[in-house]
Amino acid sequence: MAIVYNIAEASHAEEEIAPEFKEILSSLPTEKGWRTPNLYLFQGFWCQPKEIQAIISVQNHYKAKDSDVIVATIPKSGTTWLKALCFAIVNREKFDYQKNHPLLTSNPHELVLFLEYKLYANNQIPDLSTLPTPRLFATHMPLGALPESVRESDSKVVYLCRNPFDTFVSIWHYLCKIRPESLGPLSLEEAFDMYCRGVIGYGPYWDHMLGYWRESIEKPHKVLFLKYEEMKEDTTLYMKKLAEFLGFPFSLEEEKYGVIEEISKLCSFEHLKELEVNKKGKGAIAHFENKNLFRKGEVGDWVNYFSPSMVERLTNIMEEKLAGSGLSFKLF
Ligand code: A3P
């Protein structure tokens, strides 16, 4: 039973923005964008124009239920993987992993929809009342931008963080593939400078991760903070933590019969990447090809791109920004 949505996708052309939002945009600080001509500093984070419109709509209209789960990430930190895992964990009694599992024929982004890119894009207000419980949604919004109802309800947030070195390389590759030709190429050096100045969608990334990190320490029942590198190293352990947090813990019997391994395999990079829907499909994210969502899926690929001066610059930034927070990353 896959959920069928009839939802328009956000496009990102500035000319499609409603006049009242154009007025908002004209009052915001701007910088050159990565895949749109401009990024705008909105509520303290950098955003593409259409996203601002959608985010305002999410903030005004989305009412979180106590049982809702929000998958939160900064782009390219493993969103696709976390969506797949959450979907597979909470729905594990409904499907056969070999035969009718929706992840075999749908990209994870079609099963766990973004609030701002899909559900509330283009000024639409979706009817979410008929969705099965728990409703799974996703967002790239920083914690502080989430609607009041998320903070006030017992809804849960799962945040996946990735080391900023690999995240940068992943973003650069992805955006080079989907960037309109009219904007011309974006060199690694220029992109890195933007990244280090915090000018990246939903960034600065250090504010993004610290917001969720601090909340996860203060309210561990509300926010589960996961790290991509740790998940890669011990997927089973973190799947157990995730399942428990979501309120769907694995039973001893499930552990004995290898259910965790089965889900882990189903959602693995190697498996998802080879599925027809992810090799040839389109449109899980905007009109882009799904195959772009699967590149290497490794920890430490950044060594192939970073010069010594880049390593020094990003290391210094991370040390300064994360100082005293207790948050750290594995780079390999
Ligand atoms: P790389 O570009 O380093 O390969 P997002 O899903 O947030 O867009 O993040 C994309 C990154 O996650 C890409 O990293 C992609 O290859 C990797 N990825 C996609 N699916 C994955 C999976 N099932 N397991 C681990 N990594 C995955």
C-alpha cells in the first residue's frame, strides 16, 4: 500500500513567485546562488526564492500531530538513506521485502515527502488528514524555522548529520549536475568559498547542525541526532536506536530472524542504487534524474578534492564554530 500523493513540485524560477513574496524577497540580503541566480537570507538561513514561499506556507499551515515524525537534514547529508530507513522501519509489518515493498519501485523521496519542496510548494495546502499514522515528513529547514506545532506537540524529529567535508563534495557534485546551463559552471574553488562563508541552501551548515544538536541534548525524547559516518560504521546499532526512538523497537524475535539486516540491506546504497526506479526514474526531487541521488555513498571521499589550504580553512571554521558544543565528526 504505497501512499499516492497528488502534489505539485516546487520549481525554483523566480518569475513564478507570487507578487507578495517578491516584495519579501526584495527586502532580504542576497548572494549568488548555487543553482538559482540568487540565494536569500531568510529568517537567518540561506534559501532559494521558491522555498521561502513554501516555508512560510509550512509555518502557517502545517499542524504537527503527536505521532508525526519529521526527518530533518541539510542537503546531501544522507536524506535519501534516512527516509528509506524510517519508512521501512515504521512500515515493516505491511510489506514483503522481496516482493511488494514500495522501496523496490519508488525512490525514498516519493515515500517520505518534503514539507517545503512538495507538500506546501506552489502555495498549495495539502490535506494530510487521511495519511496513515505515523505520518512521515521531511525537511531541510533549520530547527528554529519549524512550525510552532512541531515544537509544541509530541511529534519527533530525526536529524542526520554528515561531516562537512564530505557534505561539501557531495553538494558540489550534485549541484554541478543539476545547475542550469544558463548559470555557467561553478568551480570547486568558488563553491568552497561560498560554503565556508555559510552561503549554502539552509546554511550556514554549522548553525543548522548545532540547532538540532543542542535540542537533541536538551530534549532527547524529541530529537534524535544521528551521524552518517557512525551509521555507515555500525548500521545495525543505529537502526536499533532509530527504531526505538520512533516507537517501533525491534523485538528479540525480529532480531533473531534477521529483520534488522533485511531492512539494512533493502535501504543500503548498493541496493537502492541498482534498482530500476533509481537508475532510470525521474522526478523524486523536482524534475531531476533519480540516479543523481546516488553517487559514491562513502566516508572520506573528500580527500580526493581538498587541497591542504582547503583542509586548513574548513578545519579552522569547524573548530571555531563547534567549540564547546561537544559535537565532533569522523572524517574517515
Ligand atoms: P555522495 O555524493 O558522497 O555519494 P542526500 O540523500 O541528502 O541528498 O545525500 C546524498 C548523499 O548520500 C550522496 O553522497 C549519496 O551517494 C549518499 N547516499 C544516497 N543513498 C544512500 C544510502 N542508501 N546509503 C548511504 N549513502 C547514501
